[in-house]
Amino acid sequence: MSSSQDSQQKNIGNKQLNLGRLIAIIVGSTIGSGIFSLSGDFAAKGASQGAVLIAWAICGVGMISLSLSFQELALRKPELTGGIYTYAEKGFGGYVGFNSAWGYWVSALLCNVSYATLLFAAIGYFFPVFGEGNNLISIICASAFIWFINYLCLRGTKEAATVNIVVTFSKILPIFIFILAVIFVKAFDFEIFKQNFWGDGSMPVIEQIKATMVTTVWSFIGIEGAVAISGRAKKSSDIGKATVGGFLGIFIIYVLISVLSMGIMPRAELAELGNPSLAFIFEKAVGTWGAVLINLGVIISLVGATLGWTIIASEMPYVLGVNGMFDKAFAKENKKNAPANALFLTNGVIEMFLIITFFNASTYQIFYALSTSMILVPYLLSALYLLKICITGEAFEKSKSKNHAGVTIVALIATIYAIWLIYAGGMDYLLITSVLYAPGTIVYYRNRKKRNQITFENNYEKVICGILVILAVISLVLIGKGTIKPF
């Protein structure tokens, strides 16, 4: 990145978000839907309680390393206010940086599509006309909801983040009631828990652990939210505090939910539950009021998560517009300092995916798996950038801290974890995500040409582009044959 781009980065956005609002955005965007469905999803994938606990341990070490990596990058590179995009761009060049931003943006879009599907599935508990959240009336109402969120965000990031604080508190309350109620009514049965612990042995433990990876990562997507909108933070030091503090609180809640659920119903029954599975688990524990409370919590949660992710998602085309990687029109802010055109673009693409949802009867799980797969590359590139500047010593040039080895180890663990996640996700999703990444190259080429710049700055960018195109072609062929299904 040139020095002029560096100075431009410092001025991105209106710095309106304090520590409280940053934490609320993280919690609001992270605790979205995963917590309400993870027990059923684990069971449906064949994972026993023992495998789930091992998976959470791996996830805990890996995700805290990623969180700490984001914290270290925020502290050591505060001028890189574009977050995930600028880390990849600064470390590995324009084309890689663009793809990181593109992948993160598409991941956020798919995230909101999955939220919209689950939202109306939860509303369907009270009004059966909405079915599983992917029929015609659900898509019409989901579209209206998405554009209402767009309207809220147009009123300003600060105002939207303030609404998010209220929503975040409201959705955490049912989760705490579930935890306390299960403990105090003694619905947890240790015998059921023991039966669920290692399962029937029909599936190797390592395969069970791999099967949980997408769900565990999905549950933590959003933990980097403060980094993604770091240009709007009042103080750079708050970014790391919000990221790590938010992670620790959320992690404890997730483990408690997983353990308590496995002591209420046998794994075979958990695997057959609909969405959101936590509602049916709570209904088993305390009766109908439990299901009502959880479904209300899901509705509130998804409203908040959609709001938080719309803020985060629209920031990517805005940052790219500022840096010339997208059309300059997307760098435009309205009178409320909201990235207006970026918001309309983001929610317009979400609308397109909602229509796909209807015609393909796609479910919440399909879109969250795709969203998770898309974000793994940006996570890996951020971790690799920290590892790179640790190895070169750049990370420690302006630091008085002597804990150089500790920071390097954190970066190494985060990098290994991100690679493991890509492997655990499987070849099918890797191929499908290549199709979603490939159109970004066309946008990149168009905007480089518009600025009279060569498309690729070096040979390895050409190699990366070639591999991406080959994977996308293979994927399209396999999709055409019906070997893999994208939606």
C-alpha cells in the first residue's frame, strides 16, 4: 500500500464507536443463530459429546489465537483501519487483499441470508404459514425485513450500533434463563450424558471432530467484527479489548449449552430436531413455555445479528471504494456518515440470494456452511500477515514489549488452525467457494484497468488467479453433473 493510501486509510469513516458499542456489535453479530441450533447440528453430523468437547477445545485454542492475532494487528498496525482487507493487501499484494475483502463480504452476505431463513423458521413456530423459512411468504417477508435493516443502517452507524446494544441484551436473556432453568429444575440427566459421551462407535472420533468444525467456526463468525469496522472506533486500543473480551464470554456460553443439551436428550433424538433445536430441547426440559421463550430469543437474536452483519458487510465495499478497488461510488457516505451506496449494493445481493433460496428450497444450514467456508481464507490471510511481520521483525519495531516469542506463537497457532479448518471443511465446499470467489477477479480487473494499473503486480498473483479459475471450472462441471450441490 502506498503512503497516500495509508493516510487515506486513517481517515476512513467517522469515529463514533466506543468500547461498549464495539463489544455489542461483536456479541450481536457472533451470537446470532449458531447457539440456538448447534446441539442439533452436532448430533445430526454424528458427533458424540466427547468429540464435541474436543472440538470446542480445538476451537477455543484456535479462535482465541485468531482473536489475539486481530488484537495484536490492531495494536501494532493501527493505521490499517480496513481490517481484514488491509492486512491481506499489505502483506501479500493487491490481488490477494482484494480477494480477502471479497470473500469476507460474500461470507457476510450469505450469513444474513441464513439468518433470514432461520428467522422465519422461528416465526413459523407461532405462525405455521412460514414453514421452514424458505417458502414464498417467508421470502417476501424476509425481503421486507432486509430493506428495513438497510433503512436503519442508513440512519448512521452509531444509531444502528446503539439499537444493537438493546437487542444484544434482549437475546442473551433467554440463553441465561435456559442455563439456569436446566440446572435448577434438574432436567440434566447424567445417565443420558454418559450414553451420549462417546456414541456407538460407528464413526471414528477424528471424523466426528472434523464434522463439527464448520458448526464451531460458524458459531464464532463475527468475533472479528470490531476489526472489520476499526475505522469507526473512537480508540484503536478498544478494538483488541472488545475482540478478546467478547470471545471469552461467548465461548463459555457455547460450551455450557452443548454440555447441558447432551444431558437432556439422547443424541439420536437431538439429530432429528428441527430448527432451532434449542427450542425443542428446552421444551423437553421445562415444557411449552421453554420453546416459546427460545423462539422469541431466536427472533430477537436474528434481528440483532442481521443488523450487526449489515453494518460489517457494507463496510467492505465502502473500504474498497475508498481504496479504488471498487467503484468510487461505493465510498460515498450520506449525511449520517453511513456508507449509503455500499449498503444498497450489499442488500441488493442479499435479495438475489433470497430469491435463490426460494427456487432451490435451500435451508439455513446450507448457507451458514457456505458463509463459513468463504471466511476461512480471510482468517488465514490475517493470521499469515501477523506471522509474516513477526518473522521479519516489523511487528516489534515500535513495541516496547519483550514478549516477541509469545506473539509469534499466537500467530503460528492461528495460521495452523485456519489451515486445519479449510482441510476439515472438505473438498466440496472448497470447490463451491471457488465459484463464489471467481467473479471477484472480474471486478478487480475492471477497476485496475479504470485506474490504468496492470492487473497483476507479480507472477504469483497470476498463479493464484489461474488456480482459482481452474477450481471454479472443475466446480461448475461437477455442479452440472449433480456431483456436488451449491445450494
